[in-house]
Amino acid sequence: EAYRYFIYGQKAFYNKDISTAKDWYLKAIKNDSSYFGANLMLGWTYSSLGMMEQAKKLCLKIYRDKDKMYPAQQFAVGNLYTRLFGTPQDQIDNLRQSMVLDDQVPIEYYMLGGDYSSLYLFDKAIPEYEKALEIFNKWGSKPMWINNYTELGYAYHQTGQYKKEKKLYTKAEQDFPNDPDLIYRQAILSLSERDTITANAYIKKYLSINKENALSEAENKSWLGTLYNEAGIPDKAEAYFRQALKLQPEDPDILNNLAYFQIDKDRNINEGIELIDKALASDSENYSYLHTKGWGLYRVGKYKEALAFLEKSWGLKTWWDQELCLHLEAAKKTVANIK
């Protein structure tokens, strides 16, 4: 019975229905409290939902029994532990040790790719993502989820390998037809290649799927802003961010999206700071909002104030954030030089 619930949880997790996955894992554990796999995946699920206190508490509970586990289980819980308490490099080291036991586990190559990508080391990420897909192909099965394609595609995009990216998405369409994350990346690729006709077709399709999933008009506008921003079309990005804000002027995430865009792209830093102050008024402990405020203060030369916000943001972050890390290090260096 516990195993059945666990399988339901796995299906929900890889379909990105994380809340449902959490409920199934909890049911599995209720039937068998010692079920390692269910406890481990519940830890990942908690962290994916931003429930970091619960994730860390559960991880430490599992980790205490590490010496009683089989080696493969030790490395598996080590992956969660390093993700929650360590750095991407710690995660990479743990995964490399795990591969000594078995070098044909695609999830481990996928995770390695993710760790390198999180450090912006896309040239190192690409062969790891490719190896994961190679193993799935050898098995004659499709990958676990669309991320195996979209994250490799993103790495190709960041390294300017648009032809490889397009070919990859053609294969991804066969395994995950009409997946919104795939369509989103295809739209960005088309816009980056200045193929507006194809891009508009993808965008229309993407918005149609969002409508079926009950996304609000404001959420769609905000997503379009992010899409055009990533495609390097800032004027359209700003227009969509502003449309989203007009529809939901008090939404802190929408305020943050426009604020960070204005600050990071050096378009209107003072406006960005005003916007993020409104977001922080509704949630003063949101690490992303604090990051935006700190980066804005840094950009206007208020380095000591910036450092305080960035340090607080770092202490509250859920996952490794390389951009925040770089901004924090810049602030620390600048403040140290002032002294």
C-alpha cells in the first residue's frame, strides 16, 4: 500500500504537481514510517514548495541514520543534504562519488547538469545533460520529465548553440507534446532568431494552455514580460510587465518582476526601488524581494545599506542563487574597499 502511494507521488512529482505529490508521500509514510524512498522524496517536495524548515528537519532525521543505509541510499540522502545545507560544488562532489557505484543513473547526470548550470558553467552542464538523455535513449524510454530537455535547451541557448537547441526541441515534442515549458522555450528561441511569425504561433499556443490551466491575465502578462526579457527584447518586456502591474497593482511578485527588470537593466533604478518597497511592505522576509532591494541600493551607490539587504536575502534563500551570490560578493568587496 505504501509503495502504491509512493508511485502516485512520483507520477505527480514528475508532472510538476508538487502539492499532490507531497500528499501521496505523506500517505505512503503513514502506511510505512520507515519507507526510505517516500521520506527522501518528501524532503525534496518540501524544498520545492519552499517549506525549508520542514525539508531540513526531515533531511536531518534521515541523515542521522546514514551509517545504517546501503551505499546507494547514503549518496541519495547526501544529495538532499548537500542541496539543503551545502553548495553546488558539494552536490557535484557527492554525485561524482555516487557514480563510482553506478555510472548509468540518468537522474545523477541530470542533477550534475543542474548544479553546473546553477553556477553558470553551461559548457560543463551540457555534456552532463546530454549523458542523461543518452542513457534514456539506450534504455529505449523517454526521460522522466520535460526538464531533461528544457534545461539542456536553456544551456544550449546560453552558449549560442541555437541549431542544437532547435533540434533538441523537435525530439522533445515527440516525448512531451504540448508541454507549456517546452513551448515557452521554443518561443524564446524563435524570438532570439527574430522569427516573429513562428514565435507568435508558439506564444498563442502557450497562452491557450495557460487559459486551460486557469492562469490569470496578469500572470500571463508577467510571463510574457519574462519571455521577451530573456529573448533580449527589453521594450516589449517592460510593456508586458507594466500591463501585468496595471491589472494587479498590489501583487508583490508582479511588483518585484518589474522592479528587478528596471534595476538590473538600468532602465529606471529609482522607480525599481519604489516598486520593491511596495512588495516588501507586504512580505518583508521574502528573499527574492530583499535581493531586488539590495541590488537596487547597490546600483545607486548605497553600498552598506545594500550589503545589509543582500546578506539578509542570502540567509533566507531556499536554493543556491548564483546571481544573488555574485551581487553579495560585489557588495562585500565594495564595502571592504570603502573601509
